[in-house]
Amino acid sequence: MTRRNNIFTFSRDYPRARKLDMGLPPRRPRRRNWRGKMGLFVAIAILSVAVFPSVIDAGLSLTKQNTGCRVWRIVDGDTVKLSCPTSGYGSGRLLGFDTPEYKARCLHEFVLAIRATYVLRWRFWTARRVSVTAVGRDKYDRRLVRMRLDGRDVGPAMIRAGYARSYAGGARDGWCL
């Protein structure tokens, strides 16, 4: 740069001034955030347990030989969502047995409800033929239905396995210890 009458000439071709500092210190290698990844894994696992079984229920419903109503989703051990040719889509209560409810009074009943739901779901998934017959309606306007898997009624099998109790209406016994 030359100085002429208080005017500096500037050119981009001039060499840059050297940095006097040495720049930033070298960065420490970052630790892998395993907690965040583990949290994501747990969230995906919970989501898959909660959502995917219902998706599988609906998908398998299309592949099964059905008689009468078609089961679209298993809600809990004794309730299903179904579609009937005459009355359309709605909730159905399986007749002849009672299982624990998800809206439980104690942890023991909640755990039993999960087990009963997955046992019924597994039986539904592994059955080749499904027969659901609507019998009537209950006080909550749900359809009362009988479900047979491979020609066998679901109720006695669930009762024998210990996941349900015999039920013919009226007051129900609790499942808490």
C-alpha cells in the first residue's frame, strides 16, 4: 500500500497480514451421547408395542377367512373393534368371559390386562379361520358377539388359561390381590 495525499490504495492482490494468534485450541473429541440414543430407542420400542399390534390386527383381518363380522382391532382381552356387513363399524364385547381392564384399580390388574390382551391377540394372529357372530347389544351400546377361532369359542380357552373369568352379566369381581 502506498500513501498519497491521505489516500490509501487498496488491492485484493496484496498479501494478507499474518495472524498473530494461533487460532482456536484443538477441540476435544465429542463424547457420544448414548443417553439420547437410548431414549430414542426406548421411545420407538414403546411406540411399536403400543401401535404396531393394532396395525397387524387390521392387516391380518384382511387375510383371514371370516364368517360374519370382521375383527379390525383387539382393544383388550374381551373387547374388539369390528365391522359387520349389516350394522357397520363399532365396538364388540366378547360373550361368556371377563378379563381385567386397562383402567385398573391396582398394578396387578393392569399387568393382567396387558397379558390377557396379548394372549387374545396371539390367538387371533395364529388362527386360520375367524367367525364372529353378533348376538345383541349391551347397556353401553356395544355389540355382544361370540368369537370362534378355528372353530373353537375363545371364552373357554381364555378361562382355562387363567386370563379370564366366566361372566354372564351383572357385577364383576375385582382382579386386585
